[in-house]
Amino acid sequence: MRRPGGWWRRKSTPAKVETYTRWSFHFFGVIEIATVGLATVSLVGPPPVPLFLTAVCAHGALSMLTASRAVDWMLGRRARPVRLLWALGALSAAVAVAALAVTAREPRGSDLAGVGASVAGSVLIFGAGFLALGLRGRREVAALVVGFSLGAGCVAALVGMPAGAAFFMAAWILAGAALLAVTSMFSGWLLNAVFALDEARETRARLAVAEERLRFGRDLHDVLGRNLAVIALKSELAVQLARRERPEAVEQMVEVQRIAQASQREVRDVVRGYREADLEAELAGARGVLAAAGIDCQVTGRTTGLPARVQSALGWVVREATTNVLRHGDATWCAVTVRTVEGRVVLTVENDGAGPEGTGRAEAPPDGRGPAADDPRAADGTGRGTAETAGATGPAGAAGTAGTAGTAGAPPSGGSGLAGLRERLAAVDGRLTAGRIGGGRFRLTAEVPLTAGGHPAEAAS
């Protein structure tokens, strides 16, 4: 059963800001209707009162619809709602003029006259605020606000209102409309800024991955370029010697074979450097990227003196766990603990961002693929340790993704999810458990014996 509010926790930060913005403007429409409703609660008898309520309700509903379409336009999802904007502006002006006309016919100081003035001011103030969402620049918004206020003052004077009352109404509408219009402009700017920042973060992660792939390509070129050139020259020389039936051709081919075998060893060394993970570097990278994401990360325990194969295996666990904390749920804190218990190293990663659905142990999909393989955010932090271990020259988050989702470090079977981690730990006689522990918390525990068998490269493959 889904917990209340689970739909909110599953939203990304930009989606939360968008939802908040939309419902804020819907709430403004409700406030407009409630304002007139409270003003007319004691005036049930006069005939204009039901008309006022109907007109304001229609204006509020049209305002909500216009705000929703205008938000979509700001986010580039649909065309500018020009017809709705014109319809809302015309309805605002029509209701305001009718309300002022009724106000002018009533005796000064009567309740109905006050209701008419309140209706006119409300529809113009809220109308200007909603219309500002669909305008492109500050000059257009300023012209709208000033036009509404001056128009209301002029109409009030024409229908017979005293000059002081007309001036007061114009000033009241100017202040209120300016406040709501500025609020609308700021809300639109904030919404666009949040989406732009989120897009920039994803772009930065993709660029980091691309740069790391280029660096990996340069490393392979440096290793293989000279050797392949020598192999090509010696092969050509051997062909010429063989055509002349010279015995030196055999020696040249033996040399080609030796260079090829040496190249294979050098390529394996390069790939192994990308596959191995240093636990201390991974913990530092996890702390940094989680702090950058606004998640308080605490790391306790000592990692010095642990065997290299143990650090490599647990480094992969920290990398994958960090990716899951960033991608799943909406964690605010994360605790990483490393301790040694009875000849076994126990790594525990706990956070409060467990998803709202389901209970029990978390498992990877049947194909073993985890979220890190195609998550751009994984490139920004989960591979920070690998970048430092392998001597990356690019951004610190790139090597982890290259090692996780690229050709260098992707395991041939098992992927990089929880199932892939279990396979890595099984190669060093370790084990992994993960699941919810209540209170919206999730805990991942990895255990590796200090006398782990195998080799770090084998654990990585």
C-alpha cells in the first residue's frame, strides 16, 4: 500500500517546483472567489449579488486555466495561449466596468456599492497577476498594470464616482496588480531557473563522461599506437623477406608476435586501472557528491590497512550505493560505516530516502542491470574515486560511469545493480544484503572477509 504523500516523494526537484507553482496560482483563483464570497455573505437579497458571484467564479476558473497553459508555455511544452490571454483580459475589463456601473447607481456608503467596488478591484488585480504569466517582458507587464489601474480610475470617474474615490481605487488596483504581477514574473523565472539548472547538471555529467571516454581513448592510443606502427612495419618487412625466401622473415614474425603479446598485457593493465576502485577515494567522492546534492553524509570507521582486494570490492559497493541514494527517493542524510568484525570487513550504507512503495528486501531486476548504467547523475559522483585512482585529468565524476556503463568496467553479466554487486562480492567470498528497515530508511550491508580470495580484477569482471 502506498503511503500518503508518496506521489510527492517520487517527484524530482524540478517537478516539485512546477507542481508548487501550478497549485499556487490555482490557490490564487480560489482566493479571488473567496474574497467576493466573503464580501457578499450578508447581501443575499439584492439581484446583482448572484451575478457578481457568477462572474467572479467564471473569472477565477478562466484564470486558473490560463495560468496552467501559461506555465506549459514557459516550459516550452505548448504554444503561447494567446486566445486565453485575450479572453481573460476582456472578461476582467467587462466584469470591472459592470461592477463599477452598479456601484455608481447605489447610494454612497451602501453595502452593495462597496461590493461592486470590491468586485471591480479583485478581478483587475488578480487578472493582471494571471496575465503577467503569459507576457514576455517587464515593459509589457508594466503597461498592463498601469493600463488596468488608469482604466479603472477613468471608468470610475465617468460613471459618477467622486474624484477622491476614483483616485483611491486606481491606486489600490495599481499596488495590488503590481504585487501579483511581480509575483507571477518571479515564479516563472524561478521555475525556468530550476529546470535550467537541472538540465545543466545533466549536461555536465554527460560532458564528464564524454571527456573520460576521450581520455580512455588517448590512453589506449598511447599504449597501442607505437606498437601497432612497429607491427605494421615489421610485418611489411617480413613479407618482403619471405618473397625473397630470406630466413630473416621468421625472426621478424617472431618479433611481431612478441610485440602483440606485450600490447595485450598493456591493454589489460589499462583496463584494470579503470576497473579497480579504491575504498578511501570512493568514500571521499561519495561524501563530496552527496554534500553537493544537499544530503548530509557522515563516514565513520577506518579503511587503512585493508587488503587491496577488499578495498576494491567495497569501493564498488560505495559507488553503487551513492548512485542509488542520488537517484531513488529524496534522502536528506546518509551514513556510511566501515568496521571489522571477527575477521570480516562490514560496510553499511544507510539513508532516509527509501521509496514509498513495497516492503522487504530490495532486489535488482532479473537481468541484473542497476540504475547506475544509464543514470547521468551517477557520472557526477559515483565514479569520483576511480577518477582519482586512475589519475583522471577530467572532472572527477567521469571515470566511475566509464567504468560502470562503459566498455572498460561493465561486467559481462550482472550489470552494476545489486545483483551485479553480489556477483562482485561473491568473487571475494563476500555477501550483500539490502532492504528497508522502517521509518523510511534503507540499509545496504556488504561483508567481505579480510582473507578474501581472488583478485580485484576478477571481482571487477
